Amino acid sequence: MFTHVMIGSNDLDRSRAFYDATFGALGFAPGKIDDRGRLVYIQHGSRLMITAPIDGKPATAANGGTIGFSASTPEQVQSWHDAGVTHGGVSIETPPSKRPNGTFVAYLRDPDGNKLTARTLPEG
């Protein structure tokens, strides 16, 4: 259904440090800057793209929006969370934990305030 998710950043170098670390914890390759100056991460045909807003105004986080990333194990979720906090992210909601449906979930805000989650698939 989706080809990509684009989010804004006020500091692409800071975003790159954060996303390279968190995606590295999930086994993904570091991001690359495309010919338009956007930071691009590609995994399994999906793209997360990070850019300075084209209207020249400051980037702001989506109110009510969350971007979710799949992880293979609870340990990978924890590593993603720890890498994010170490690289300028903020832990939000509950600590990384197992949910009643069997998923293991963690939440962060990236350095620009975007809400992110990493989670395993539900059991069963």
C-alpha cells in the first residue's frame, strides 16, 4: 500500500546519527543522501525519507502520527530503543515491554519529535 514515508527534520546530520543507530540495531543499512539532499533508508522495498521542509518553514512532528518498524526479537526492540536514547531520542509511553497480544514494543521520539515504535509481530 505505501511506497514511502517522508518526515521533516531541522538537522539532517542529527537525524542521520539517530536513524543510522536505530536502524543499525534492527540490522538495516545506513542511510544515503539522494540527489535532492534527502536522507533515504531503504529496506525490503520500503523507504523512509527525511528532508528539510520544502516550504522553508521549520519541521514539526505529526500530531497523532506514529511510524512503526518491525523487529525480529525482543532483544532487537530493546537494542533499537537503547540506540535511539543514546543518539538523541527520548523514551516515551511505557518502557520497552511485552504486550498482552504477545508483541514486544518500545516507543521513542526522534530528535525532531516524530513518534516512532519498534515491535515484534504478535505471537500465534
